[in-house]
Amino acid sequence: MSVNAAWRLARWGAFALAAPVLLFALAGWLGSAVPRNPEWREPAEPGVAILLGTNGVHTEIVMPLVTPHHDWRAIFPLSKSDAYTHVAVSWGERAFFLETPRWSALDPLTALRAIIGGEALLHVERYAHPRPSPDQRILMLRPAEYEALARQIAQQIVPGKRALPGYGAHDAFYPARGAYHLGNTCNQWTSDQLAASGIRTGWWTPFPGGVMKWVPPASRD
């Protein structure tokens, strides 16, 4: 094989590897731009403030620990400390959650298995007075919408199964409904919970940006 032929073959090989990734990224960008519940807007009157959080890869829904509309303490009894004010809930693949307490501990094989598919867990953390930031964006809900969101999230827990230890005293994992795979990611779960509660969000949001862009930090100014 000549050098030119080998070079052409290498270029086609690189394209064959890159094309699915680029197509997936494009589909995620386009899918997240299509709104569900497009007529929804935040209430003008005072409501229940939640936060949508991200670490750049993963998203979570942060809610008051106790309101007149819902009390998470009986469902997620993580700690008896009075310092915690909020509960953060996210969803993901079981092995990835349990085996990756830090990004530095990421095993490529664990990530590959998660992409292919696996059982799901809820990751539940408690926070003390979380502050809004570009990565923690406030979303104001009507009481009925918040009640619907709380019910929707509580229904994700598989009944009869025990919680698993988290990374520390402030968090835990709960067996959850559904299966994680490339088409149904943690970020899709976040937008699905919001959409099922009547809140505007993207249609298909495999990436965190597709969730977060519906609540831009500039809207908090």
C-alpha cells in the first residue's frame, strides 16, 4: 500500500469514528432547542424557588427540604442535622455512580458500560443554603407545579429496596426506575421531570447545556 493510500485510509477511518460523535452532538443541540410546554413562564407572584445545578457534565434538581407543599425528610432521611436546608436529586447509571466518587476515579470501562446501558440510581444530597450562581440557577414554580414535581421525583424510587451509602454523611443512593443509556442520560431525566410537571424545557437533552439554557443566569439579574 502506498503512503498516499494509507493516508487516505487513515483519514476515512478518523471520519468514521468522529462522524457518529458529531451527529450525536448535533442531534442533542437540535433536540434541546425544541421546547416542551412552550407556553409556560415563571409566575409573576411569589412561588417555590428551586435550583437547577450542573457540574458541567451532570445536572441535578435542588429543592427546599421542607415547604408547606412537601417535606422530603421522611422520603430521604439522610441526616438529623438542622444545618441542611435543601435536597438535591439527580439520576444516573448505578455502576458509574457507585464507582466514581470523583472524576479522577473515572474508569473508561465503567463509562462505556454506562453508555451501553445499566440500572439506575437516584443520587440524593443535602445542602445548606445553596447560593445562586451560573451553575446553580433559580427557577420559580407555582405551588401546584412544585407539588407535581415533588410527586414525580418521589415516584422514581423503586419501592421496597433499601438506600445505598453515598460518598459521605450528607448523601445516599436510592434504586430508581428506568435504565440509563446513551439516549436516556442523567440530563434527559432532569428535563423529563420538569416537563412532566408542566415546566418548559427542551425535548431531548443528553447534555447539561440543553437543560441549563432554559434557565439562563441573566434572567436572575
